[in-house]
Amino acid sequence: MSNHPNTENFREHLANVTDSGKRIWIYPKIIKGAFYRYRTYLSWFLLAFFFLAPFIKIGGYPLLLLNVFERKFVIFGQPFWPQDFHVFVFLALTLLVFIVLFTVVFGRVWCGWACPQTIFMEMVFRKIENWIEGNANKQKKLDAMPWNREKILKKGAKHFVFLLISFIIAHTFFVYLIGYEELWAMISGPLSENYIALVGLVIFTIVFYLVFAKLREIVCIIICPYGRLQGVMLDPNSMVVAYDEVRGEPRGKRKRGEDQSDKGDCVDCGLCVDVCPTGIDIRNGTQLECVNCTACMDACDSVMEKINLPKGLVRIDSKNNIQNRVGFKFTPRIIAYSIVMLILFGSSVGILATRTSVEANMFRVPGMTYTEAADGKVSNLYNLSLVNKTFEDMDFQIELKTKNATLIRADKDTILESNNEEKKVILIEMEQKHIHDNEVPMEMDLYIEGKLVKTFNTKFLAPVRE
């Protein structure tokens, strides 16, 4: 059994709240180890993607645009129209299933390694805080001292930089919503016409500032629903950041010349707690507050190196593997879940890759068969539906390939407006002398910007005269 004082009651309260309900401000130490280095590299890539993605264009479209105001959506250079709602539903379900399967197998890795909240907090704001105010111990002393020149300058500088970065994040967030051209037009335009955009930028700036300057771990512990969902998604075979209690217990301080045969490898230094951004003790087992950031792993490995013991006392492993002393291996469940995730991911990519920019359908006018004219001509009416899923106007043409038939359009307009649906009426005529069956096959080609995109095959209904 662990001899840590919180062993028996740690699940009765949050690590950042006292018994009376007062918040405990967490001052996590920054420990630089192998996993921290990997997280840093990944964060550079993700931050670059976040700030550059809305400015990168593919085929004239931004890499990402989520304009909910004008119903304009672009994902990886592919524009979407509201009629693509079924695609969004499939992608949303795919993402949900992917998250569930990924969490069941690999735990809360997303939270510690890729979540924007963690990336900005730990790799941007936390580093700036340490640069201005000093390490965790210096921050405690600074907060405890009365307001003086040093405290005012350091706190003022920190919060000014925090507000500035939050302002930049808010602008980038707006670029994802309306595009950088539209945002620049609002910024450079008269304030009287763009005050709503200014109010929105101010609100988002304040929200981001509060999240990273005040709320911090509260977002992960209380606000974000994913942390609570993981409790029902994890099982003893899930790979999580875990403490090897079999090897580490009973823990205790080590003294030179003292017999260590009755002690585990854990020296009870508490460094794993000091570096935790949510303030938990990983030695108490898997907890809701753990975001799998692996800071405790780097901290423990650094201690193990100093006392010449094997690394991995805190590692990514499953509860069953630790208790049964079995190393990591790809179990049938991990392989099966991974295959399902790959299939879902491949299906999503396939849907996005094969999706056309124009949707076209042709149907006979309901309730009508044919019309006979006095000059011996027979006519049929058809409805042509065209959906332009792009943000540019297109030119279209309909050509009738069937011989002895004439295509007549009441509307001569050949422009298909951007992000719009057009419904056209098509009239086809044939002289009675060319009709030898009640149903004559008709074939029509649809050209968009001079390129054949679809061929319609339908029937022309007519009477047969002997």
C-alpha cells in the first residue's frame, strides 16, 4: 500500500480545491525530458498549422474555412454546400467513433499532446510566465509578497503579453470563421460599419485571456466533457500514464549504506506531483484530472537516472500489464480497434476525395406524360436541378445526343451561380414520324465550364401512330 497521505481520500476532492472549496493555485515545475522534447516538436507543428492553415489555399480555396454565418465551409481545400449535410453527419459520427476507440485503447493522449488548450497553455503561456516571473518557486514567492514595484512590473508585463497573444489568437479564430480577406476588409473599413466585428474580437480576446490566465486546469477538469467521458471509456487494458506500484512500493527515502531490500524503487520525492499541470499524484492511480501529458514520466525518469535505477517507474502502460508484469504488446483488441479506426479514416478521406463540386439531377415533371401539338410534334417536360457547391459562378451547357429530337429551354441563362441551387425546365420535342415506340431512350450531356461532368439517361413518352 502507498504511504502517501492522500492515498485514502484523493478521490473525495479535486487536487486544486481545498476541503472548504477554495481553489488551490497550481505552480507546476517545467521538467525537460525526452517526452517534453517530443511534445515541444509536436506543438511547433500544431501551432504552425493553426496560424497558417486559414491562409494556405488549395485550388483557390483556403485549407480550412468554417463560415457558419454565410454557410460557407471549406475542409482541406474542398468547398461544402448545405446540401452536403449528410457528409458532415458521416464525418461527425466517424470522429465520435474514432475518439471513443482511440481513448479505449490509448487513453487521454489527445488532451496532453494535441488539445489546443494544452498546447497553448503549456507550450506558450506557461513558458512566457516562467520567462517573466521565474520558475514555480519564484512564482509562489512573487504571489505571496505585497504589491511593490517588482510585482507590478512582472505581473503587468505578463498579463500584457497574455492579452496580446489572446488578441492574436482571436484574430486567427476569426479568419477561420470569415476568411482573412473579409477580416482585413472589416479591420481596414470604417468602424461605424464594422463595430460588430470589433465587439466579437474583443469578446474572444477576453475569453482566451481568461482561459489561459485564470481558468487553466479548470478547463480540463470541469469544463471539458471529454475528461469525464474517459471514465466510462477506459478499462484495465487501456494504455495510460500509470505508476508501477508493483515495482515502486513500498516507497521511501533512500540513505547511503542503508539496506534497501525492503523498499520499492519510488523514493517518494514528490517530483511527479510538482510537475503535474493539474496537481494530481499519479501514484494514486488513473484519475479524471490526468491529461496524459507525460510530465510525471520525465520527472520520474530523471530521478531514476540519478539513483541508477531503470527508467519507466511511471510509464505508458495498462493496469493489467503492470499487475501481471507483462510488457506492452499489440493485443487482438488493439489491432481490431486500430483497423476500425483506419477504415473510418480511409472512408472519410474517400468521401472527401470523390465528392463532386456540382450536383446534377434530371427528372420528368411529376404528373405529366406527353403533350401533342397540332403540327404533329410530341413534347415532354423535364426538371433539371443543378447545385453549385463552390464559391464561383460556372457556365453550363446541356446537349441532347438523341437523333431526331430537339431540346428547348425556356430559360436561356447558362450561368450557375456560386453556392446556389438552380432549377431549370427542359422541353424536348420529336416529330411523330420519328416515333416508333411508347418510350424513346433519351441521352443528354451536361457540360460545366466546357467539361463533361454527367450524362443523363431518361425516357421520352409518346403515342405510337400507325
